[in-house]
Amino acid sequence: MTEQFRTAIGASDATRIRLLGQDVATDLMGKVGFGELAFWLVAGARPTPGQTRVFEAVLVALADHGFTPTAIAARLTYLSAPESVQGALAAGLLGGGSRFLGVTEDAGRFLAEVLDGGNWDGLDEAAWDKVALRAVKGARAAGRFVPGLGHPVHKEEDPRTPALLAIAEEEGLRGPHLRLFEAIGRVHPQVLGRQLPLNGAGVCGAALADLGLPVDLLRGFALLARAAGLLGHLAEERRDPIAMDIYRTVDRNTIYLPDQE
């Protein structure tokens, strides 16, 4: 008997391509946006218009943030191997970790761990502050950072944070993860002794978790968004290259320190 392999994602034959139970050519193309499709592929259910709006706002928020290490890596790889766009994109995406992009998943995981098993319906702001204070104190006692706090550029406020919170509120999707994240923003100075902004990657993780997406896949959505930004950087590198200048600046300012016997 021939072994069979199951999938509910998609399949094709000589005349038709099926995806998520739909015909790609007649049911999806020109009728479903890419963000909606990406959500659908992971969640296994078609998102509502409100869910799509919040999800796509997250993708836009994470698409690019200037000359971050991911963008620089992509440009330098393209300089070295201009025949390999896929290599340049991969180089940028491989840099998505605990300091850049990965915070989206780290924040979602942290919030989900705090909320796990609880009933959070109907809590007012003061009650959320108590939950957040316990969480921040627990992280501090364990020697852990609270993901989503602080930003290397936006020292006072990350402009993406209030914008995404407002969109989630408008769509009725400001759920427990976002409410806990906001509360952390209010109470953390009591524990840390200083005020830090809630960064965009963190609020994106909270919003994605409130959409019911698996927290262990949230970094994938950050990478999906950043792939678009990196492709934009590569297109700009073709029009107005800077990678050679970056390479020469480092190379010409290198101090060689030979090993001392």
C-alpha cells in the first residue's frame, strides 16, 4: 500500500490548485489579500475584517525600522553575491533574534505564561496593574528581562504602540494580552526604578496573541513582515548602493592587533 501524507493547506493537479479548501484561481486570486491569507494559513480559519485589520497593522509595524542589523546584513550579502537575492533575504532574516524581531514572540510568550489558566474577564485597570506588578516582580526575582520594555531609538515612546492599541480597541480586539502589556507599562517603574517605553515589537506580540495565533509561531510573523522590508532595502541597494561604503568604512578603520607572544 502506498504511504499517504496528510495536509489541509493545499494541493494541485493538472488543472487546479487548491488552497485552504478554496480554488486559488477562482476563489482567492483578486479576492483575498495577502495578509488575510497569511492569517488564514496559520490559524486554519478565515479572519474577520477586524482581525485582518489588526494583523495587517502588525505586519506594517514590523516591516522596517531603518538600518537595523537585519537590513545591513541583507545589503552586505547582496554586495557580495548580487546573483543571490534569496541569500541576501535569508541573511537578513537569520538575524531576527532576541534583540531585533524576536521580541515579538518573546513578549507574546511572556504574557501568555502570566495569563495561562486564569479567568481575565471583567478586570478593571487596578486589577490588571496588580497582575502586572506580580509578573514584573517575578521576572526581576528570576533575573529575567521583561520582553517588550525599552527601545534603542525610541526612548520616550515607540509611536507604533499607541497606534496599534487604538486599532485593536476600534476593532474590539484589545484582549487580555494587550491589557496586561499596557499594565506592565504603568507599573514597571515601581520595580525597575525607571520608566521604559513599551516597544512596537512587544505590542505586536501582544496583539497577535490576542488574535489567538500560536505564541510559538509569532516570530514567524515578524519575519514575514521583515521580508518585505528587506526586499525594499535590496531594491534601494540596486538604485542607490551603500553596502560598498559600509564595507570600506569598516575595512579602512580596522585596527589590527596581532597576538602577543
